[in-house]
Amino acid sequence: AQSVTQLGSHVSVSEGALVLLRCNYSSSVPPYLFWYVQYPNQGLQLLLKYTTGATLVKGINGFEAEFKKSETSFHLTKPSAHMSDAAEYFCAVSPPGANSKLTFGKGITLSVRP
Amino acid sequence: NAGVTQTPKFRVLKTGQSMTLLCAQDMNHEYMYWYRQDPGMGLRLIHYSVGEGTTAKGEVPDGYNVSRLKKQNFLLGLESAAPSQTSVYFCASSLWRSTDTQYFGPGTRLTVL
């Protein structure tokens, strides 16, 4: 079984500051890892995902995440926050395999201060 | 290309009433899912389908039923609504497998009084 831990429920940064959203996972096999974003009153959309290969993954809107097996982490970063980044961010994990299901974390709300 | 659409957007039910949520996708995806989102709990999978005519239970299936008679539609039914089913419900679809990008609908906000 797999699980995801997103510590804290809310992160606040100033516009232009570094964004760091933490995600740790537990999985018995090398997992697939995902970050989804939910803007207010919308459904989720994929930011980026790691399956195999390069451990540094680049996504949309300037976000990236690095898979660190030794730390069982997949933290999401963006060098410079923009007001439009304010949203809820979900980390998700899945074992590889056609019928594997995603397990979502509880989500972190990102606020961006002017 | 509408993507994933959900009907209705909002609904208020009384305890014991029934209703059906409709999800439609126009991307010819094989896999479809129903999730519920509750504050502080992330998304939890209710039921899913790996193709037309198939359904399977997810993490929290009790109190819900689903059907996928047509590839593009996935229906979620509540036979006897309970206040614990007050939630935001999201439908999603993916092309061939759960680990393909999942595309989400805008959600249905359901309140059970």
C-alpha cells in the first residue's frame, strides 16, 4: 500500500519569493509521483509527474519537482511566486501498473502576498 | 472539445432522497473515475471504470453506485442520501491507465440536509 504526506495545510509566500511545497511518500515499490493543482472553483489539473528516468521533472507554469528516493520525497518548487499561483496543490502517488490507483495527499493551500 | 463535464453543478438533497450525477467526456478515454473531496482529506476514490460496461470499487464506495453503459458517460448514484455524503464530487478520465494524466471536471457541490 502507498501513502502520501503533505505536512501543513497552508503556505504563504510573498510575490517573487521561492515556493517550496513538501511531499513525502510511502511505497513498497518504486512509485509514480504526481503534483496536481486546483485553482478556486475548478477541477484539478496535472502540473507534473515522475514515472521513470530523470529525477528532476519540469512542469507547467515554471514548477519543477525532484524525486529523491533516499528521502522518499517529491517536493514541488518554483523560483519566483506569482499571484496567479495561489491555489491548492495535491501530491499523489501510485505504484506502476496499468490498473494502479492514485492515492492523493490532503493538499496544501498556497497563498501569495503582494 | 469540452473535456470532462459534470451535471449538475450544485444540488441540495434531504436525507433519504436519491439522485444521479452525470459525467461526460469527449476525449475517447477508457478510464473514468469518481472522487469526493472533503476539507483536509484530499481526494478519495469512490468508484472507477476501466472501459465501457465495467465498474470497480475504490476507497470509499459505500452508499454509492455507478454505471458506464456508454464509453463517454459515467454515472454516480446515491440511492438514499445521508448528511455524511455532503461533499464536492469530481469526475475524471484518463486515456489508458490510472497513471496517465487524469482530466478532471469542474465538480458538483452536494449538500445533504
